Amino acid sequence: MEILRVEDLSFRYPKAEKPALSHIDFTVESGEFIVLCGPSGCGKTTLLRLLKKEVAPFGEKTGSIFFEGAPQESLTCAGEMGFVQQNPESQIVTDKVWHELAFGLENLGVPTDVIRRRVGEMASFFGIENWFRQKTDELSGGQKQLLNLASVMVMQPKLLILDEPTGQLDPIAASDFIATLQKLNRELGLTILLAEHRLEEVFPIADRIIMMEDGGILLNGEPRSIGPGLSKLDAAHHMSCALPSAVRIWQGLDIGGTCPLTVKEGREFLKRNYSGQTVTLPEPEYLHEEATVEMKNVWFRYERDLPDIMRGVSVKVYRGEIFSILGGNGAGKTTALCVVAGLLKAYRGKILINGKQVKDYKGNTLYRRCLAFLPQDPQTVFALDTVRADLSEMTEMMEIDKSEREKRLDEISARLGISHLLDRHPYDLSGGEQQKCALAKVLLSEPEILLLDEPTKGLDAYAKQNLRDTLRELKATGVTVLTVTHDVEFAAETADRCALFFDGEFISADTPRKFFAENNFYTTAANRMARELWKNAVTCEQVVECCKSVGGAK
Amino acid sequence: MKAFGNIHPSVLMMYFLSVMLVSMFASNPIIQAEALFGGALFCLCIQKRGTALRDAGFYISLFLMVAVTNPLFSHNGKTPLFFLNGNPVTLEALLCGVSIAVMVIGVLLWCKCYSEIMTSDKFLYLFGRIIPKLSLVLSMALRFIPAYIRQSRRVSRAQKAMGLYSGKSISDRVRNRMRVLTAMISWSLENAMDVSASMKARGYGQKKRTDFSIFRFQRSDCALFAVCIVLLSVPLVGMAAGVTDFTYYPGISRIETSPAAVAVYAAFGALSVLPSVLEAKEAIIWKYYVSKI
């Protein structure tokens, strides 16, 4: 039975030149799990918001939307269609978990006895009992997003719409969230429409994938048909980079057969077609220059009674390298970065920046032509009304000529591709654009050392590639980049060296190939697929290259 | 703080109000001492040992300050102890100061207990009955404030790391505050958009709201309510009839020991140790359960 039908839907925002959506047609059957994907700015959010009439944007709309056979306009109950947004933080309305769960039902005027029962039922389904009476502010990001989902589910919706719900979560919380969605779909038969960047995990569990581009639907079909479909459109389609590793390797090899989706299938696919002994690819010795950032036996804790976050950290980061710090949630990676940036003070040990201790940098000297820090949330970098104002404020601090200032500003915006965004308000930009502008702002201080905290959070695959290219360009100009990230794939593709931060220490620091080849679980999907053939092939490109070099399929 | 904190908010509210009001308006030293004792005992029950010790220092110094201040400024009374700058320091004024100090600290301790036990959700629940819209607004405000503080810290840190007005001079500091504030205004507006979308998506404003809460008025609450009413009515009647009146000036009156007065002392004493007794009872019952397992 069909639950949702969209017929020839087009939409244009007021004053926009191009329509945000043009001629969208699709249907959703009851009980389906549909994943909507595409680069940011392709109209996913607009489409999802139009489906839910309470949050629909204003603008010119043509075409029609039917929910359960009836036109959307005649729908009266907000509970029928659940809607979860990206930011876990800003969707929570009330201060207590139990109140948040009851909020929707209160709005619908449900009697309190019924609310009690439904809230209890949902809290136990989602495992919320343990934090049922807590304040919403005390929850972790993953818990917050789970609460947002649960407080929509108490209204017993027939269709659940989610707009990149895992964008702000760390990988483990994101997997938990996806697993919960799968459980809802399987056990309750709930129809789910999910917009998502991280396709590695949702591809295998989805019934159908709808891929969008520039406000239109590019592909609409079973997960297994997406890889071949995209190859047929264009062998090197720019959207391929967003697909799961198994699909990308299959596309790269181009030897036919059914398209694998998971690591397990990918591994079998490789084994079937290429065989032989496990080969360890030769790894050239890592050459480096002198150290720019050096930590010597650094200890840090937030308060006297709290446990140590850094326990005798010693590490050297060399000039002109990209150094990635990986590690679990709450391991203290961000703290370590703040200590390097001089924002937090270590109580023991030395931190040397260019051979000089951090505490010896007086006033702002550390943050001028020396070190720059880009925090996790790029919004925190902006303080003014336009991107241009924010950037020029930075150039004014640099004690250079007026003409030179303008030139610098134009140069950096051209380099990062943000020239067209300069006159917009920073908050009106997408996540990826905000990040680029924030990066531009910190780069205007002409740093030799750039610290990045979770730079890939909320970015789509395309924006990640962009960021990678930008970092490589910076590296080429001699900038040292120190990033903290959860994103194993990004680290493997970008970093010169990776290190694992665990239990207050850097456990190992090595080139990505050595680092990931040694790990069994904490490694890229491509490496997990191919490690029985090429032990230290880490990225999809490397695997494809190795396979091709062996020569053709068996 | 299991036993007493789990009582229905309306009973709790009535209890705290009655204890505090009686101890404030009865100028009788016995009643004040009882209130102080009850408050201190209950504070010990619900607090960690370390903080209780630290707090004790604060309360003792406050006690001394209040007790000493009164005789320095008030020179009423008929028994001068000594003269200071030509003004008499009288026994009556000294004792009156002690009494005020006992009362103030008793009420402070009860206020502390109140803030521990009557958490915001209980308060909201009580007042939400009267003005439902206000209770939702308050709940949203309580949600918003910690988020705002956290974000403003992040902004401030990010700005500092860019070296913008992060110097130690006053002008830099003021400018930095202003910048963080303007950034936070944009953030608040942005946040409000998301919250309102989230509220609308969950049907806010479509129908008349119901008001859900996790508190239920149970039989034990009812019983406790009755006990409180009985224990409270005795001192109220006694105070109205002037049984426990006490004066310091010009001479200290004798402490009343008539049967009626003793009844008032007993009732109020029982009222002020009630929460501690409930906690103790709970603890003992729990030990008993554990020993049976």
C-alpha cells in the first residue's frame, strides 16, 4: 500500500534565481526504508520539509503531495508524520527528559493517563529508563538525538522523516542511531524516509535509495542498482565518492558481477576475482623535517579532583606534515588540541611551538603568523553580520597596508572558493560553506601551524574531498596541520601520520598504511575488505590500483 | 534524599512554607532552636559529609556576626554588661542578637533543604497548574540557559584562539564581551528557529494542550499531608493565643512552660524533625531488606 506520493513537485525560494526542486516524482510504499542522498545543497532538506506541512518553507510551490491517498493540505494531525532534524541540540524544547517525551502528546491534547502509558512504553523501547528523570542538558549528543527520535515516536507516526540525523554524532553514536532506525523499521514496520551522508551503514539496510542532484532525482532504485546506475551515467561520476567503499571498489575495478554492498560481500567479491597470498606493499621510509609542535611529558586535568585527561603525552609533529589524532569519544582528543593551542594549561610538562614554550608567547603573539585553531563548531568563529566583515576584521589585526588587506582577503576567498559567499550572513550558509569560511578566517592570520577539531563533522563526501585538497595545498606551502578526527576514512586519505589517543596517551604514531594495517577493527572499510590480499592497502583507490596492477580478473 | 524527596510537590511546598513561616514569626527561643536543629539535621541527611563540614564554618561565622552586631547597635535593655564608647552593651540585646542569629540560620538551612528537594520540575509542576503557559515557558527557559552558557564559552574560546581582542587590557576585554554577545544573539535567533520547527512538527498550537507530569498524589502523601496539618495547627493556634510570646526588652521574659506551651513546643519539634525521621526510617528499612537478602 502506498503511503506517500509526490507528483511533479517543484519549489522555488522567494527571490531565488534557480528552483530548489524541479519536477520531483516518487512514491513511498508502507513499511519501506528509503534513503535519500546527494551532495549538500541538492534540495534534500527542502524536499523533506515540504513533505511535513508544519515545517514547510515559504516559496513558490507547484505539484502535489499525497499522504495515504489524501492531499497533504487535508492532513490535520501532526502526529501522523514524524520529523527529526540534524542538530540534536536545538530540537529539544524542555528541560527534563520525561517532559520532552510527553511534549508532543501534550500538544495533541491526549489525556494524562494515556501519555503516561505511551511515554513509559517508548522509554523502555529506546532504553531511556536510566536517564528518564535527568535534565536534557546533561545528555550526550547521541542520547539527545535518541531522545528526539523517541519523542517523535510517542506520537505513533506512520511515516518517519529524518534529515541527516547522524550528521553531528560521533561514529559509535551514529551506528547506534542507525541500528535503532533499523529496529523500528523491522519490528514495528515503520515507514522511514532518511536523508543521510554516511552511506556505508545505511546502504545495506535500505530498501530503496533515492539519489538527488541539483533539485532533481538522479537515481531511484534498489541499493544494488545504484553503483551500476551511476557508472552507466558517467564512469567517473562525482557522486561516486559518497558511495560505500565496497561499491566504490566494484566501480573502480569495472569487471561486472553483482555489486557488493557490505564489507563482507566486498571481501568475497575480491577473493572470488583476485587470489594469491597476502602481500604487504612496500612502504618507503617516512622522511620529515624538524619538529614544529612538540609535547614533552604533558599532564592535564580539568580540576584537582577530576581524573587526568593527558597522562604524560610526548609527541613530535614535524614541519609541513598532516598529523591526524584518532580516538574514541571522550578520550580527550579535543582537550589535547586545546592544550597545544594554549587555551588550556597543562599542569606538568612542556609544550614547544617552534622550539619555544607556549607560555612564553606573550599577548597575542602565539596567534599571529604562528598558530591557528579551528574549533569543531565553525559558527563559533563568526561574530559579525557578513562573512566579508568577519574576514576583514581579521586582516585589520594583521598590521598590514590597507591595499594589501583587500588583496589578502580576495586571495584567500578565491583559494577556498568562497568569493560568492562573502556578502551573506555566516549563519545562512550550509555546514560545508560555514566551515570553509571559518577556515578562511583563521588562515588570514597566516599560521604556520593549523589545528583542526573534527573538521569533517557534518560534511558530505564531496566537501570532504574539497577539504582534503585544501589541506594538501596548505601542506605544500609548508603549513603543519594537526587534526583531531573520528573519521577513519578521512584520516587514511589525508594524513601523513596518524596516532591513536587512548587512556591519556598517544599510543602509536605512524604513516596511515602502517597504522591501519596493524589495526584489525579500527581501520578503513576498504582495508577490512582487502587486507587478506593486500595487507596495507588502506583507501579505496589503493585497493583498486593494487587489483589492477595484478592484472585483470581471474 | 530518597524518602522525603519523593513526596508529592504540593505537600513538600506546604511543609517548607509552614516550617519557615512559623520559625520566622515565632520569636520564642525554643521554637527557633527547634527549627535550627531540624534544619541542620535534615541538611546533614541530604548532603555529603565534606560539603556539610565546609558549610558549618560559614554558618558559624555568620552566626557570630549577627549575634554580635545586634548589641553593638541596640542599647535597649536593663542589664548593662559593659560600656563601649560610652554606650551600654546590654545582656538583653546580646541575647536578642543570638535569637535573631538562630532564626536567620535556621531559615537559611531550611532554604538550602528547599532548594535541594524542590527541584525546578516540582516547582514548575505546582505553578503549571495555575498558569500552564508560564510553566512551559519556564521549562523552555531552563532548557535554554545552560545551552546558551555552553555556546558562549565556545564562542569566547574560538575568538581567543584567533587572537581577536584577547589581550588583558580593559578595552580588549570589553570589546571581547561585546563580540561574544553579538555572536550569541545570532546564535539564539538561529536556535529559536530550530526549536520552533521542532515544536510545530510535534503539533504545538494545534489543539488545547494537556499537562502531563510524573508526580502522582498517593495515599502516603495524603497521610503525610494530614500529619503536617495537625502538627502545624497546634503552633498556629498557640501563637494566635499568645501562649508562646516572648520579649527581650526591657527585661527578658520567662520561657513559658504551661501545658499549652509545651504542646506547641512538642508539635513544632515533631514537625521540624519529620523529614529527618522519614529519611532515617527509610535507611533503616533498607538495611533491614539488605540483611534479609
